Amino acid sequence: TFSSPANPATPASAHPATPAAVSGPSFQQLPLSEAMQANLQTLGYLAMTPIQAASLPLALAGKDLIAQAKTGSGKTVAFGLPLLTSLNPRRFAVQALVLCPTRELADQVTTEIRRLARAEDNIKVVTLCGGSPIRPQLASLEHGAHIIVGTPGRVLDHLARETLNLEALQTLVLDEADRMLDMGFADDIAQVVAQAPKQRQTLLFSATYPEGVDKLARRFMRDPQEVKLAERH
Ligand code: ADP
Ligand code: MG
């Protein structure tokens, strides 16, 4: 567990020249492909935010991880890079699943993963959220996908219809775990996880860490490393 950093991350895209973004450790010290390093530079991601610096070395080494840091601290990159690194683009099967509480968040995560995935050719990301028509989702899935980003209920629905299977899953991400629990998704998450291979990496991200999130983590994770950046008051 890490203590609060001297310089908590600011949403760096909103303030590209803030000292917090510029002075953090460089992405270049991470074991990433040259193409990915170049892509990060193109995206303007030069220095890691504190949660990225604390979690990426562990997640890229394949550890299960519980990561807690406030909204806007750059958590998407902290799980996006590990899931892309584990992925085999030549294997056209679902290798990563990111569960999010809402469609809006799933769309944001999808956009960010697509930007990060530009370093690789032809990685397909499909978003599966409730409240969206199912037909276009069925059509996208028919053509296959590498990465699914979705809400637990709709992902479960596709698993039940057998329009989605998780046999090739390598990385499971529970994003905004606290909000997913608040929204009553605990049972749906459990049912999704039950259909994922036991051999996998599980990454849990949350802005807060109430007891319910801790219970969820203990249920689904193997000897997780913990990275918690406390809020400054
Ligand atoms: P969180 O999930 O913690 O709320 P996000 O992943 O949505 O945070 O990131 C917040 C913003 O910070 C996004 O606009 C993202 O593009 C930007 N960002 C993330 N990491 C970096 C970085 N290392 N340098 C600059 N900007 C970053
Ligand atoms: Mg987030």
C-alpha cells in the first residue's frame, strides 16, 4: 500500500502543462513496445500520474491489483496499458473485458482504449451497454472482438445468449467498482466472473474503498497487490 503522494494527479489533459503531469516518472521506464512508447508521446502522455506510476509496474508484471485513486487521476491508462500488453492481436477472440457502471463511462473507456490501441493494428473494441439497442451489438459481436467494454447486466445478457464467450479472456477489469456496487451490480458481476477462466489477471479500480469493494475484491482476486492513494484533506 502506498501513502499519499506529494503531488496528487490532476486531470492532465485539462492542464497539460501542470507540474504534476510533467514532473512524474516517465512512461519510458516501463516495459512497453516502442510503438506503444511512441503512441504515448503522440497522445501527450509523457509523465505518469501517481496512480499510474504506482500501479503500472505491478500490473504489467501480471499481478492482480486493487487500485484506488480519485476521479481524474488517470486510472484508464493504468489498466488500458496492461490489458493491451497481454493481448495477442492475431488471436481474434475476446481477451479483455472491462466492466463499468454506466454507458457514459463505458464510452469514455472505449475511446481511451482505442487511442492507446492505435499502436497496434486492428484491435477491435466493442461496447456492450444496457439501454442501447441489442441488434447492433449482436452484429458487432458476430464479427468478433478483442476487447469488450460494458455494463455488467448487458454483458451477462450476451453471455446467456451465447453471443459472447470469455474462454480466451486474459484480463478482467472492474472499473469504478464502488459505483458498480452502489448501482446493485454485485450479483451480475459475480455471474460474469463465474464464466471467466480462473487463470486470468484481475484489475480492480475504484475512487473509494468501502467495505463492499474490499469484499468484492477478496471474492474474485488472487493475492492482489494494493495501491491506494489517499485523498488529501
Ligand atoms: P480516472 O479514471 O481516474 O477518473 P481518466 O482515466 O479518465 O481518470 O483520466 C483523466 C484524464 O487524464 C483523461 O483526460 C486522460 O486523457 C488524462 N491522462 C491520463 N493519464 C495521463 C498522463 N499520464 N498524462 C497526461 N494526461 C493523462
Ligand atoms: Mg475512470
